[in-house]
Amino acid sequence: MNYLRQADPSFQDLADPSFLSSDGDLNDLSRDASDAITTPTWLTQNDKASNNDNGAGADWDLSNCCNTPEIIFLSLTAGYLIIIYLLWNTTIMKPMKLIAVFVHEMSHATACWLTCGSVKAIEVYTNEGGVTKYVGGKRWFIIPAGYC
């Protein structure tokens, strides 16, 4: 088993002395295999992959990947994307799209108020467009605020 983040005995991390111990008991990586060191699975690499010509192992051991939580997450995400794709241009999604436009325009208005401007009007159109009319404020802060 090769460790991807080897402990260098000559190096001391003065900024964060708990750096190595935050991933489990990795402070002493010179132990024997019989010492039962607990190493996170993401920190190890398959031995076969590290024995190739250039020493840069590319064959990751993914035996602990895609267990039940990952499969559930990927299944729910795929289901969500399929439902959104099927319902995107229906009347069911129209209110949600208009709310998203309103939130976008409110972000512009909030940025205007934060920079001491005055909001004259916020308009949201049924074609899923909108505009925030304002006076004053810092334009370089207001314009990109809708995308934050």
C-alpha cells in the first residue's frame, strides 16, 4: 500500500501542527502493517498502479467508491434532471421561473440599496425577463449582483 500524502520527518508544518493527524492517525507512517493504522481509503493507491515505468500510478483503487449513499445521491440527481427536463416548458414550471427572475432582480435592488442608490421599480415580465430601474449606487457592484 502506498500513501499519497507521505509524512516527511524533516518537515514540520508550523502553520497547522494538526495537519497530518486530522485525517486519522497518520503522524507515524513508518509503522508495520501489523500496527493496524487507520488510513482513510481516499488516501491510498493500488500497489499495482505504482509499479509502472514512471512511478505515477494512474490506476486508482475505487473499491470503496459508489456505495449506497453515492448511488442514492446519483439516482436522485438523475431523476431530478429528468423531471426538470420533461417539465421545463410547462405551466407547472412557469411560477418557479418567475420567482427565480424576481429573486434575480431583487439581488440587483439589494446591491443598489447597499451602495446608497434608490430603486425606482422592479418589473418581472411573463416572458421570464425582468428589469430593475434604479438611480445612483455603484454600477460596478449592482450589475453583477443578480448573478451572486
